[in-house]
Amino acid sequence: MHRHFKIYKPYGYLSQFITNERPRKKKKLLGDLAEFPEGTMSVGRLDQDSEGLLFLTTNGKLSAKINGNKIEKEYYVQVDGEITLEAIEKLRLGVEISINGKSYETLPCDAFALKERPTFPTRAKKIRDERHGPTSWISVTLTEGKFRQVKKMTSAIGFPTLRLVRVRIGNEKLENMAAGEVIELPEVSF
């Protein structure tokens, strides 16, 4: 019987359980958050400096399904500067980014400015303060998931990412989870 978990991956953690026999060098791993059954894997990844909803499962087929290009993943992104309607429209239509040194045009996506600043747990490392200029929050929903795609997309439109939090995968939401919280799910459906 497979087991499934949703976690709020905190800032500073790697989305893995082992570091391929290299010394950990004080890296924080998902296995540091709770005891997980043998064979547990993360479904997709979040960069060490990204945070938010992450699924863990012992079911490799479910992992492949979620990582496919049909399941939506929604991110709330704090960007440098006051986002413009023109920049949002560029995101929606798709932008050119670099993947492994090659030009890549992102698929059209859903993007909009958030009217209110979302409330997330305070991050261990401060982003910056208001003296460095304004920031704004946007929502970006993708069905693809290239390496550091959202960060590359916001940079391509002139609004670099300061903080990235995944808030939804399919129908499963982050909601009011605390950073580092782990919830075992009785079942998952995608």
C-alpha cells in the first residue's frame, strides 16, 4: 500500500532525501522534517530558496503523472518592483527563457497580480526591506515545470523573483500549513 504526504517545504531545504553520497555540508533535506517510509520520493522539486507545497509519495506512477504537463501548479511570486499589466500579459502569452543553454518559449499560462499581499510564515532569511524599493505579488499557474522556470520567466519580463511559494498542485492547496509541516494524505486523486 502506497503512502502519500503533503508538506510545506521551508526555505533552505533541498527537495531530496539523500545527497548522492556527497557529504551533506550542512544541507537540510526533506528527511530532516519527519520520519518517512522507505522509498518515499518528492514529486517534482522546489529550489533550495523556494518554498511551499510539495508532495511526497511511495508511488512512482503517481509521481510521473503529477510531473506530466497536465497537472496545474500555482505559485505566488514576490517580484522586485510594481508589476505592470504589460508584464503580466507577456507572462500569459509565454516568454523566451534559457533551458540548458538553449532558447525555450514557455507555454501560455495563467498570471495575474494579487490585490493583497499573501500571508506566509516568516522566512528564515529576510528578503530585503522597503528601502530597496517596492515589491509586488503575482500568481503564476503552469502545467509545465522546467528548471527554475518561474524565476526565469519573471526575470525575462524585467521583474526578478524575490520569493517563490508554490500554493497549489492540482486540487491540493497549501492553505494555512506551517513551514515544515507534514500531513499524511489518506488518498490522492489527480
